[in-house]
Amino acid sequence: MIIARIYAPEAFGIYSTWLGIGLVLAICLTIRLEAAFGLEPDGVSRTYLVSAAVIIVLIVGCLLFACLIVTYWFVGEFAGLPPGLLFLLIPLSTGVALGSIWQSWAANNGDTRNLSLIRIVQSLFVTSLQIGVGYVYSSAASLAIAHVLGVWTAVFFAVGRMPLSGVSFSTIVSLFAMTRENLLKYKRFPIYSLPAGLLNSSAAQLPIIVLGTRFGPEVAGYFALASRTMGAPISILGGAVRDVFKRSANQDFQRYGNCRGIYVRTFWVLSALAVLMVIVVAPFASTLFSFAFGKEWQTAGVFASWLIPMYALRFVASPLSYTFYVVQKQQVDLVWQIALLAMTVATLFSFTSYSATIVSYSVGYAALYTVYLLLSYSYSKSHEAFNA
């Protein structure tokens, strides 16, 4: 709420475009290997897999930074971002990728204390730095620099809380041999989960980029604030549920050959909370946004009411989507993600007004999430899903 009163919608729109691109790049860095952590038993073997994921992030990060320099040399500005923001993309995405690895590690270890602390530290530092810098100089660059510093603070905190102890290598050759071994063992994740993750992240970030390009950074800023506000329950509460569901679903499959029980219980709890969210937000979104963020953000409240169908179903489907990884049906998830991106592109470019564009995008997303829930439920039933 404080940030919205310090920064103008235009600055927030440019920053959100930069952040969206950085989050997509973060998926490339991890190659989705962190999603395989739950398939390794607790202990040293999982720690070795975490080490392999860290090595891959650092190597790919260096390669992407080199590509970014070459791209800027020949193309210049990309997506309307100035050079300063462009060269902050790799530090941002590397920090986000490493943070994702440590959070996934903690979640799969059942270490909810460290998981919560890492997330709290990141949110606290990102937000407080953005507020502090904003009082001195409020711009998109201020938001971006503060975000990078906050993310890396959380990374160093995570490494201090959860060091890669018990892992040792005699030579660099043995280190890369271990990385190669884990990469081959879980090759389905970069082959299927990486494209699926990229498509999902692109579909999520593309609206801000396209809306900013077609209708101006101010519209992108309104959409970004509406998305962040509506996405907060998914990030906080939905994320906590997903972390518990990951571990419980893996354990149930190992013991009983299915995770239907935990799936159904989680579904009903999330559905009840989603209905509550719709009841509170839908009728009063415009008033709530105007009160919380200031009158200049009232339009963001209108956007939020249009996005209700999408976020209500995302709140339910997102935690349960881990079922695809438990049964290793990443190829089905990939097909769904392709359909999602196709729908996103079609709705973003088919209408001449931003209102029709956002409403159609929200409804299309909700329809695909319904399909996603049906698929994940069918795969939760038994080990037959592996052969389906």
C-alpha cells in the first residue's frame, strides 16, 4: 500500500515489465531441476541434487549474461527497458533461481521454519528497500535495484541457514560428473518441465508486456498492481499449502500407490477459501483499491474484479498441480501449458480495448484451469497414472 502511494502507475508498469522478463529467465536458469527434489530421499542424496541445481544455475546464468550483452549490442533496448534495467535482469533472475532452489529444498525436507524465514526475509527486504529508495527517488529503476538487493539478501540468508553440508568433491571433474549424473537421472524435468515452466511463466508475464506495448505503461501498471494484489493469497497461503501438499503427496504415493486422499482434502479447503475471496473482492474491489492504494489506483480495482475468475481457480489449481510431478506426467503438463500460451496470445491481440482484452484473458484462463484440475485429479488416483 505504501509503495503504491510513492510510485506512479507508469513507473510501476515499467518495473513490472522488467520483473516479468526476469522471472521468465529464472525458469531457464533452474531448468526445473528443483521440482525433482521430492523424488530423492531425505539426506545426502537430495543435497547432492541441490548442489547440481546450483551449479547449473550459475553456468546458465553466465551464458545468458553473455547473450544479453550480444543482444543489446545488435538490438539495443528490449521491451522498452533502458540499459540499466536490462543489465539488472541476470542478477535478478539468478537470485530468484537460487532462492527458488533453497525454498524447494526446505519444502521437500519438511523444514517449514526455514522456508517461512527465507520468504519473510525476501519480502521484508524487497519491500522495505523499495519504500526507502522511493522516498529519495521514485522511479522504475529504484524499484528494480531494491528488488535485486532484497532477493540477494534472502539468498545469502538461506545459504547461511541451510548450507550444503555433507557434500564434498575431490576435483572439479568430480563436481561436474555429479552434476551430469543428476541431470541424466532427471532428464524428464528439463525436457518437459522446463518448456512447461517457461510457457506458464510467459503466459503469466506476457499480459503486462503486451498491455504496456498496446495501451501504455499506465494500463500495465494498473494490471500489475491488480495482479500482485490478487496473487498475494496464492503466493502466501496457496504457496504454504503447496509446500505441505508436495511432501504429503510424495509420501502417500510411496506408501499407498496414490495421493487421492490428500488431494481431495486439499481441494475442498482451497475451494472454500476461493469462494470466500470471490465474495469479498468481486463486489467491492474498486472501493477497496481506492481506499488501500489511493484514488489514482481505482482502475486497478476494476481490473481486479475482471480477474476474479482466473485467480479463484488458480488459487485452487496451483498447489494441486504438483500432482503432475509426483506421477511424472510432465508431457501432459507441457501440452496444457502450450494451450495456455496459445489462449493468452489470442486474447491479448484479438481485441481493440483493454477491457475486452483483460476480461477474455481471465475467462480463458479460468476455463483452462478447470481442465487442469480434472487432469490432476485423475492422476492422483493410482500408479496407473504412470502408464496412462
